[in-house]
Amino acid sequence: MVIPGLVAKLHALERTVLPVLQSETELSAIMKAAGLQEVEVVRALQWLENKEILKIHSEKKEVVVLDANGLRYKQEGLPERRVLKTLTDNFQPFSTIAGKTKLAPEELTASLGVLKKKVAIELRQEKELEVKLGIQGKKLLQEKMLEEKLLHKHFPLAVDNLEEEDKFALAELKKRRQIIKVEERKTVTVELTELGKQLSALKIHKDVTNRLTPGMLKTGEWKKQEFRAYDVEINVPTVYGGKKHFVTQATEYAKQVWMEMGFKEMTGNYVGISFWNFDALFTAQDHPVRELQDTFYVGEPEQGILPDKKIVEAVKEMHERGGNIGSTGWQYSWSAEEAKRKVLRTHTTILSAKTIAALKAADLPAKFFAIGKGFRNEAADWSHLFEFNQTEGIVIDEKANFRHLLGYLREFARKMGYPAVRFRPAYFPYTEPSVEGDVYDPVHNKWIEFIAAGIFRPEVVVPLLGRDIPVLAWGPGIDRMITNSYGLTDIRDLYKNDLKQLRELKVWLK
């Protein structure tokens, strides 16, 4: 039978608490009836709930409790009661009443204010303030005031259960110093299940032994003991192993993917100059993307140092007249001062520009990647952040072509867990041809925007490398892939300080 087997597994604390639950359902009452500490009762109730013997209900409620003065007044009486007892039909000076009641001046003043409001006294000003009983004063001498009735109740009191008179008294006492206060408290009650009702009605032996000790084995004492059965099915606390932040796990895996494909890593600072971030990528100095609404410019120092003069002159010539490659350039007067402006990098492509400029003929062919943060002046919402993770890649090879580009992107997406990829034509200022790509998420049955890529234009490559050879380039933001893989619907969840989320999200395995 289920019940005998279950009884054998009950801990001594469970055996003590269970019979009490026939008559008591509230935590403090259970503690008192069982003669146990709160931690012991709570532990027993949790174990019993795990065994489906009861259900625990927690509810936050506002309760009324006595403050320091309230506890004193409950014993000594309210000061206004002491004042009433000293008054007569004749006016008495304030000092005389103070001497009789022995109340502090502020307490006496407060008491007179309360009694005047109740029309229990009359006041007049002579040489000093004088007081005598009023119409209601004699009546109040014969009966308790509402405030007194409230003070003599059993505290704490649930605000929801107060009568109208008690609510009035509460409002009056709250106006005064340290008499009464309202707190939010959590109340715990239990409800027995059908199984629990059957068990609580049984006469369960409380004295059971939980552990078999070496001493019992040596002396043979174990033969006299009744042991509790070991419960191998009981719930145990979840243990969360140490692990890296899930975004770090994903970006480190992405690094591993590129390295497996033979790429070398590019690294660099978050802050750079506009020359590398924009000009070297053939982005005109009057392009809207360079305006403050898109870019974070650094205030101090505002400007950095331009690179080698040869590269600067080549970039300037390309912007102004298109160099000697048949381009018309942007047809404007290029400004070195604008190119020196310091920015938080708006993309990791700044690393690609610097890497290409540092290459020598002997270094080719070459493949590089980067994974890092970019920063743009975006309003944060469910799909946008002002900082984002981006993975950058370039392949510099005279034999490279557009099909190779699509192949690299497909392989990266596949290893990130998205085998289905689709591409469509696109436009970007510094690549031609250009392409955008989506990956298919079979779990959510939708396509996710994933990639922006292309082959760098000669206007980018020639000033940096000195000659025109194919440079495959891409820079997908991978935050959307990460959120989708973890089942997150809001990109802001990547960085919220939610310990539950951090503990329970799966380890990145692809």
C-alpha cells in the first residue's frame, strides 16, 4: 500500500507537524502547536509538499502592528485618558494638568488636540491655557474611545479584516508619533490534500532514527532502533554549476568556428578615429551615418592622429577625384580635421581596414576575422541596442570570388546551428556586389536577418593595399542569432541582471 510505505519515509519533523495540521493551517499557529522553531516547521512543510501531502500557500498582506509608544500605551493607557481623569467642570491651568498627569509637554499638547477634536474639553486662554471637561468628556469617562479599543486587540491585525470603527481609529493613531504602523508581511498557510487528510488522522510514531552511525554498529544499538526509510525519489535542491555568461559562451564558440576555417583573429580598441571607421571605407564625410544621431563621438580628446601620410593621401585622392581607377570619387574637398575625430567604433569593419593597410605582398593570400562590440546611437528597444556584438571577416585573395563568399557564410551559419540560409541582393557603400542573408529558425518557424556582406570596392582596397585584388568582407551582428538560440524574445535580455535566467539557460552547444 502507498500509505505504509510513505509513513516509513517521513522525517521526525514531518511526523511532529503532520498531526497538528488537522486543526492548524497558519504557520505561527503550527509552530506553537508543534513546539518547533520556524525553520523546522518550514522545512517539514516543504518536505510534505514534495510528497504531495499538502499544498503551501503564500500571500503578502498588510498588517497593523504596535510601535514603541503603542506598546507602552497598551500597558499604561493613552495619554488622553490620563488627561480626562484629571479634568473637572472647572477650568484648570495647563501647568496644573501637566503636574497631575506627569506627561511630557508634547504628549500633553497632542492629547489636548485629540480631546478637543472629540468635543471632550473646553479651552480658554487666560494667563496661560486653561482646560475643563466638555460635553462629550463626561461620556468618554464612562466608555472606551475607539483608539483604546483598537490598542487592546491582539496584534498583528490584518488590514483587510478591520471593521469600519477600527479603520477610523487606525487613521487617527497613524497621525501620531510611534503608536501604530502598517507593514507588509508574508502569510503562509497550508492545505491538506486527500492523502494528507488520511495521513494526519493516523497515529504515527514520532521517534525514528535518521542515521546509522558507526557507534550503533559497534554496540549493536541499531537492532533496537526504528529507522526512517531512505527516500530516493524526493526532490533535492538544484545545483547550478559555474559557467561563463551565455553571451560569452556564444561569442567564444563563434571564434572557434572561424579558427577552424583557418582564419586569424583581428583585435583592436573600442575607440578609433573617423579615418579608419569611415574614410578608409570610402564613406563620404557628409554622409548621414557620420552625424551625431548615428555615431558616438568622443569629447576628450576630440581628435586622434592620422596614420602614414601615404595612406592618408591615397584615401583623400580617392574621395576627392576617384584616384586612377576610373572612379569619380565623391567630388568634394576632403578634410583631415574631420578624419581625426575620435569615435566609438560603429562596426568592427574598422579592424578590417587597419588590417588590410598593414598587409604586405608576402602576406597574401590571407583570411582574418574579429568578434567584438560595435556602438551606435540607437534607442534601446526589444530589437535594438546601442551596443551590439558583431563578427567581422575578410578574405584577401586574387582567386577569391562571390561564390566563395557565400560558401564561407553558409558554413559559419551551419556551425552556429542554422543549416538553412538564403541570400538576396543588397546595397552597401563600400562593397559591390553586396548581399544580405537570413537563416531559418525551425523552432520558431521563421527567417532571421543574419548577414551583411559583399566584395570591397576598389575605392576601399586600392588606397589601403596599393592595388586592386578581391577582398571578400562580411560583418553580421550575431546578437539576434544568440537571442533566438536561447529562446529570448527581447534583445535587452542579453544583458539584464537576472540570476534566475543566468542559472537556468542552457550551456551553448552546437
